[in-house]
Amino acid sequence: QIYMPEVKETWYFASELRSPGQRRRLAERPETLEEYLSLFAAARADQRVGENSPAYLLSSTAARRIGEAQPEARIIAILREPASFLQSFHLQCLRNHVETEKSFDKAISLEADRREGRSIPRHSARPHELLYSNHVRYVEQLQSYHAVFGPERVLVLIYDDFRADNEGTVRRVLDFLGVDDSAPIDVLEANPSYRVRSPQLHELVRSVYLGRGPLSRTVKAGMTSLTSRELRRKLLRLTLRNVVYGQPQSEDGSVMRELRRRFKGEVVAISEYLDRDLVSLWGYDQLD
């Protein structure tokens, strides 16, 4: 009853967040409405269609542009405790070659410099993502969508509920979308967090795979002549999983406490905005 394109994170309605000259395949980064709509060409007439682009919360233009394209759209946002979210997001930025600073604490401390255009990794495709505090301005983000779609067309979920009752939360989503919510639901663990052992090794593997630089292009040309594209992708996944990635390190208690002190005002604000006690749920009432 729901059609989602295979491509995730099209960023179509958040064009101001794209990096100049960093165009990916057409299917992944549509730039025109025609290209965007082509992603849904296989959908049946009786299906709801949608897409998944977390950047739309960060974007200052996405809510308005979505409303202009489809005034009847329904928006689903899922919010996570700020410090835990940013720690997980930092790992994601390392994997996606947006960040090179392995230390979460140091990466957070660089935000002021990065707002001034300093300390930005050389090959970072989306440096705006390194302004970590921008990602957890939850009230401001939700207000932009409520202003366009009204509260009845915006479903706000809390990550803790999603983890504690995955099936119940998914059925709530199905009900919100107006589709049958009685179908069986398979619960699985998706997108587990991994630590990048060495950003330098990670960048080397990526450079060879993409053929960036004379030496890398030579190595890739040799691999291309000897292996299929699918085999190269399997080798890349094996190399990343067994050599480059490792299990995430445990939280640094002092760093997380300091972050929670920093974002307590945001948590109080979103608690009041949603009329739900997230201060207690997320442990912000225990801060000394």
C-alpha cells in the first residue's frame, strides 16, 4: 500500500544543503521535478508514495517547497535524545566522509571554527552537517512544518518509543497514513552504529574505489579489468566491515553530561511544545 523508491535521501526539497559540484547519479540526486517524479514511476495508482530524507528537518526551505509541490503531504519526524543522537550522527559522518575528526568531543568543539569556514575536512562533501547543534533545534524544525501543514498532517515520533515498541509505533505510522495497519510486521535491527578505526584508511579505501588520484585510478583500472562491479562492491563491504569499521566505543560520561547540560534548554522547549515530559524520559532532570 506504500511505495518508497529504492534511493534514500534524495534531498530534492533541500537543494540549499547540496554541495556545488558534488552531483551524484541522477537517481540519487534529482535536480528537476521531472527527475524527482521519475523515482515514483513504478508506483501503482492505489499506493501512497513517499521518501526518506532526514535533511528535510535541517533544511530552511524544505517544508515550504514540499507544501508547494504537494499541499496534502503528510510528514513524519522522529526525534532522539540530543546527545545520543549527535554521538551516533558523528559516527555516520565519519563513515560518509563528511567528518575526519575521530574524537566526538573534539568534533563538537570545532563547531565554532567551522561556522567561520575553518577546520573543515578537505574532502567533506556536506560541511554544513558538521554544525552539530543545528541538528537538534527540534522546536524550530517542527514549527516550520506545522506552519505549512498544520498539526494534523505532522506525526512526531520519539525514538525511545520506536525502540521500546517497534511494532506499535509502525502501526501508528500506518494509521497516520490511512493504510491498513493490521498486516504482519517484521522487526529487525537496521543501520547499526559502527566506529571508523582510521579515517585515513577509510579515505584510502574510498579513493581507490572511486579512482580519485593518479595512483588510485591505476589501481581501480586494474581491479576493473579483473573483477565485476558486483564483486568489487562485495570486496568493498568486506574490507569496510572487517578492516575499517569496529564496534562503537562506549560513551564518555563527562562529555555526554556536558552536552546534555548544553542542550537542556532545547529539551525543555520541545517538552513544552509537544506537551510531553521528555526532560524526565531523557534523564535531563538528573543533571547536577
